[in-house]
Amino acid sequence: MAPRAGTSESAATRIVLLALAAGQFLMALDSSVMNVSIATVAEDVGTTVTGVQGAITAYTLVMAMFMIPGGKVGALIGRKRAFMIGCVIYGCGSLTTALAPNLPVLLLGWSFLEGIGAALILPAIVALVASNFATERRPAAYGLVAAAGAVAIAVGPLVGGVATTYFSWRWVFAGEVVMVLGILVLAGRIADAPVGERPRIDLVGTVLSALGLGIFVYGVLRSDEWGWFQPKPDAPSWLGVSLVVWFMLAGLLLVWLFLRWEARMVKRRREPLVDPGMLHNKQLTGGLTMFFFQYLVQMGVFFVVPLYLSVALGLSALKTGARILPLSVTLLAAAILIPRYFPDVSPRRVVRLGTLALLAGAVVLMAALDADAGAEVVTLPLLLIGLGMGALASQLGSVTVSAVPEAQSAEVGGVQNAVTNLGASIGTALAGSIMIAALTSSFLTSVEQNPAIPSEVKSRATVELESGVPFLSDAQLESALDDAGTSSKVTEAALDANDEARIDGLRAALAILAFAALLAMFFTSRIPKTQPRSTGP
């Protein structure tokens, strides 16, 4: 193993950190870079917007299903080997996507190969930080790696917008191939933890965990189209309840069966996929819970703010990305500077202050949003949210890994990334559902109370829009109304109603995110008060 304590600032260590942070950046970039280019991608590969959205959904599902088995693979074959194999698979997926002539090839490259690669890479990163940095240096290392991922999500729309506007969306994936090659070159300096004798992977546990997490996440991802509880018109249902509920319940049941099976494996002294005894560890579950809430709020914000900037204000993808960049500044500053200048600070205190910053940012943004407000209102809230995200990033990775022996760091990495994946999926779906529900209610109320709109139009609007008002810009709505042949008076009233309803929807989404941040405060007591310290030589 490479030298650790006392050499954390060496060139070799910086190269290791650069390789791992670049891997995290690349995995996160793929989740946001194409959101501004979906229509372009769809047209280029001869499919619909729904088809491309399905590819993005499938990518999320593959990651969710194989994240825990991916962590175990690292424990079996070596974390460094799993990381490098994952990079090769991911690079092949990116190349396939860059060259994709149609949707099936896009699904193979983007959704399957990149998803499998990510499921190997992300848990390995968690374990490799543990094996390459002394305990007291881990908060800084984990903070920088996590910050790299969050920055990628923030700059993703900007990168995608530049590539699509001036070049082609395919260059993004070609660039990912180049990044993968660079990471593989740098990865030669990574030290791997020794791998002991291990039996083969638990196949039953793998199937149960993959199906459980996959079915649960699939249900969450379909909530916008099907409805959370009450099925939307023409949406599938069973016993009068949306299939989302049944998918989530089925997923939870399979996860419960998975944990029972793993407990049985431990009782028989066989190697489990994940030792369920880890879930009795107060520090570990505390860190995982905070990871869940961090990603729920984080991805919810990354869903709401771009909608406000690009749709409500009509900013281009480039200007939208530029307005989100302030978040990256405080995020990086907090993630890097807190461990450097306050190495002995209480992790619990930092996590609480970080969560408060997330709460404050959501509340300030909710109060600042107004029909007459401009893009500048997002700057201060995003600075606060970035500060909170950076503070959490500087502590949580070290908290979870230090809660268990280093030999279990790969398994912890798999569970940790599965939890963050769940949080991100639920955060995006919850923010979207609440926003559309509030938008619909506000829009229909404004239409009903407006005397300028004829009664027959009000009745038709109530029937046709009961499944949810789409989040439309003024230009999109005006074009749709012109195509429908509505009068100028009705068009003007509808535009006013849409303007107010958009803000009401965004505020409602931010309110649920603020509530989630407040709820997270109740779980911070599980975070330790003192920094972990190395007990070895």
C-alpha cells in the first residue's frame, strides 16, 4: 500500500485524489448534462422525447439495481481493479452513445453499459479513499470527491448547452471517453487494499437487492406520470390505487426479504452481500440517513432552479448554467476549507450547520420567487445551498466509512451510493409532483375566478387539465392557445394565470424541500461529535 500519513500533500497523493474526484465528476455529469438537450438527442437518433427520457430513467435504474452488488465486486476482486474495470465499461458505453444511430444503441451504451460501469466505479471510489488516505485526512478527501460530483451536476446543463449549441451532443460523450482514458492513466498511482480469501458472490442476495431497489426506484420515477396515490386519468392502477404505491411496496418487501436472506447467510457463516449487522451501527445509519436527505434536497433544488431560470424567465441553457455556478463556489470552498482549517471540528456541528444552510437557502429562495423577479434572486439562496452541500460533503463520507472496519469499506460504498441514488430519485420526483399539483391548483383557481374567461372555457379547462398542468413558458402557452384559436382576451388571462401558477408551483416544491431539510435535523444526533482518528502506526 502507498504511504499515507504524513504524505497526504505529496504529488502521488494529489494524483490519486485527482483520479478519484474525476471519476466522481464523470459519474455525476452524466445525470445532468443532457437534460437541456433531450429534444435534440431525440431528433438525432430518430426517436421521441419520451424515448430519450426513458434512456435517462433506465440509466438511473441500472445504477440503483447494481450499486450494492457493485460494492461487493470490489471487495472480491479488489477495489482498484473494480474501479478500472468500471472505467473501461463506462468508456465503452460513452463511445457507443457518441456513435449511436438509433434508440436501441443509445440504450445499450448510455443506459446499460454506463450504468454498469457507474455501479462498479462509485462504491470503489468510497473504498479507495479509505485505503489511500490516513483517517485524519479522509474528511478533506471525501469532501473534495463529493464536491466534484455536486459541481458536475451544477455545470452539467452549461456543458450540455455549449456542446449542443455550438458543436453536437455527441461530443459530450466523446469527451467522456477522453476523460476515462485520463483517469485510467492516473489510476496507476492508486494503492489498493489487500483482498483476502473470499467465496463467490451471493447470487440470491444480488437478485433480491437488485429487484428490490430497481422496482422501488422505478415506481418513484413513474410517479409524475401515474400519480403518487390517486391514479391520474388513463394511468394504470390496481384496487383504485396508483401502481406507484404497489411498486414501492413490492420494492420494500424485496429489500426486507434481502435483509432476511443476508441475516440467514451470516447465521450459516457464509459470506453475505451486505452484513445486515452494519445497519445496527448508529454512526453508519446516521451518516446514510443524512446522505439520503442531502441528495433529496440537492437534486430537488437542481430540478427547481433550472426550471425557474429556463422556463419562467426564458434564459438560454448557457445563461441558466452560468446562474447556477455560484453554488459551486461555496460548495467547493466549504468542502475543501472546513477540513483544512478546522480538522478537529465536531462532525455533528458541521452537519447541523450544513443542514441549516440548506434549509435557509430553500426558504430564502421560496420567499424571493415572484412573478416580477429576475434571475438575480437565485444567487444568495444558491450560495447558501452550496455552503450547506459543501459542509455535508466534508464530513459524511468519513463518518460512514470510519463507522466500520476498513475491510467493509467497499460494501459501505455500495450501500451509500444506493442510498444517495434513492434520495436523488425521490427528491426529483417529489419536487416535480408537488410543483405540478400546486401549479394545476393555482392555474385552475385563477381561471375559475377570472370573469374574462367564458364559462364553457372554464368547464373545458377543468376537465382537460385535471391530470396536471404542464410547466410551460409564456411562449409555449401562447403558441398552444393560438393553435387552439382562442381570443386575445382569453389568451391574456391564461398567460397571467400561468405566470402566477408557475411561481406557486415552484414555491410549493421548495417548501417540501425545506421541510425535508428540517426533518433531517432530527437525525443529526446520530452523527459523532468527534473526528475519527487513526489507531494504526
